[in-house]
Amino acid sequence: LERFKTAPSVNVLLATVATAGVGLNIVEANNVLFLDRWWNPTVHDQAMDRTHRLGQTRPVDVRFLDGVDTVDEVMRAINKFKSDNAQVILAS
């Protein structure tokens, strides 16, 4: 992580949502690619927020690499269902 933050020649950081999603500020990154999904969409939100911190000077682009006709589609639907329900509950 320190090399990613300080060495200009290091422009890729590989991390899991579990390791990069909590307690880190990664404003040096502005492109995020998730290779898998968790059951809880707030885990992704928290991991994305690692790049949206004070000090971020570039637009942040977040994408998910989902396979067609795979469990990725099921997980995306579950995440959307949970997010939509949370918004309804919080709005009431």
C-alpha cells in the first residue's frame, strides 16, 4: 500500500474488499474495479468511500466486473434489492 501511495511507477493496487474496505484512505486511487460482490452492498459502499476522501483531486470511477449468466447477476440483484429496501426504510 505504501509503495502504491508513494512510488510513481506503481499504478495498480490489488486488494480485497475486506482489506481495503475498512480503515484506509486511498485517495491516490481514482479507478476502482470490483471483481466480486459481497452479500451486503454497504460493504462495497464503504470500500468505494476509501477513494472518496478529503484530498481526492480526481473524479473517481467505480466499476464491477460481472459475468453474464453467472452468480454475479444474482448477487447484483440481491444487492439492489437490499439497497432499495434500506432506502425505503430510511425514508419512512
